Amino acid sequence: MIPRVTITPEAIEVVNDLKSRFGELMFHQSGGCCDGSQPMCFEKGDFIIGQSDVCIGTIEDCEFWMSKDQFEYWKFTQLNIHISKGRGSSFSLEIPMGLRFLTQSRMFTPTELNNLETLKFVED
């Protein structure tokens, strides 16, 4: 199965550092307020997800969520999570480290679209 979200080796190092400090983590793709659209990393459960969110996959055993409305725009793209120097103005855990996660995307091929990982929704 083709993953909907992937992560670079450099970003994996940061995730593992954050996991050693905070325990289990989760990501939510911000919808564009304040600091633009960026992946935000939280301690698992610190960001409340609901019926309007969808889990598009996992990176380093961390669920990666976004709003269903935003997913409608991005459903034909694979997201790749990078890390960059520089402080964003979000509540994401990496910000105090002088780093920020960034999302890059590419369009899926027609063959890939038929072999994507299954989405996960919030259970009732």
C-alpha cells in the first residue's frame, strides 16, 4: 500500500527526540491560520480531534490527522514531512528547539491512487 504521508530522515530524528521527552506524539495538519498551513506536533491527546478530522496515516508511529474539508483538497497528493531551522509561531512541540516541521506534497500517479493506505476516522 502507498502511504499518504511520509517523513524525511532528518524529521525522524526530531520526532524521536520529542518522543524521548514527551512520550507518544500525534500530528495535525494546520489549516492555514496564523502561521500558514503546517504540520503541528503534539503530545498524543493534547490536540482534540473530532468528527471533522481524518487520520491519513502514521509517521514514526504517530498518527497524522487533518480536517476532512482540507483533505478533500489534498486527497490526490502524498505529503512528505520535513524539518527546517527557524521558529514558527505555532504551538507545535519542536518550535522551542528553533525548528519547524514543513509539508511538501506531490501528486499521486493513477496507479498509486488505486493502492493507497486506508483512512481512519474518529469512532462514534
